Amino acid sequence: MSNYSYYRKPPLPLRHKMGDLVNVIKNTRARHTLPKATKGNRYLVLSNYTNSLGTTKYIVIDNEGTEHFTTEKAVEKVLNFSLEDSPVWSQAKRIWMDRTYIPVFATHKYAYSGMPYVASRDGNSRFIRPISSKDDNDGAWIHKDYVHDHDVKLFMSSSFPPDVKKQGEISETVTFRIPLWLAEKHGLFK
């Protein structure tokens, strides 16, 4: 056994992911443009990021769909929680999405195999192009987790049948809702 075991770093704390329910166990001292999550309440995790000082911050919503923020050290995960089985938190997420997502138009492109869309290997992302794009290589990969819950089925499918003769051609125009920052980033909204 090594005498250097005391040099090992402690394990990283468990990061909470999108769709987890957390209890706020203490108020945070961190600063943010959003209001702070309050001690004693439950929130649904939307996203997380680590700032330059190493603090992991969470963007969360309350049961009315209002955004707040907190830090990793201020929360603990509610075990055995499933968003699909919770009508209250599913409704809160839907309210938040309806308020913050914007509709965009984009086109699918026939894949090399003749499918009416270009998909990622795992099948969870689609390659879409802005309608205004003139460049065949212009476009972006959008994961289904960033698409509004009501638009995922349309976004992931096509009404056109596979056709190998049309490979590389524009397939169809689809409309779906995504967060504003994502639409601006990929040129789908200016």
C-alpha cells in the first residue's frame, strides 16, 4: 500500500442533471441575475454550469415555472423522483417552456442512406439548416432535449418516405420551438 494515499483528491460531489428534483437545504451566498432559490423549497433542475471560480450553479424552476438559481452545496437530490410520473412538475416545466422557447423554421436534408433527415449515431439529434442558408454545409446539430416537449415528435420524424435518389437534397421544412439562445447561436433567429 502506498504512503501517498493522503495526496488523492476527494471524489467530486454528485452533479444533478436536467429533470432532477432538489431540496434547497441552505441559502446560497453566490450572486446571479436570477433570484435565489430559498431554503426549504423544492425545485426542478433545468441546467448547471461551473463558473471560473469552480462553483457549480444550477438554474432551477419552482412549481409555477419561475426560474431561480442556486449552487451545488446548497441542494440535495430528491431520490426516487421521475418527471414523467409527476404531473405538478411536468406542468411547471411546460409553463416554463411555453414562456421561454421560440418557434423557428428549418429544413431537413436527405441523408446519404436516403432517409429524409440526417441523424446522429444515437438517433437523438438531427442536422437542420436555416431556411435562409445558401450553403449546403451550413447547419447545426440539435439534440431532442433542447426541443419543446410538444414538438419533439415532429422534429424527430418526417412525413416523407426514404428515397436514395434524393440524397443531399432538401427534404422538408419543419417548425419547432427551442430556447432563444440556441436559435441565435445557430442562426435560426436574428
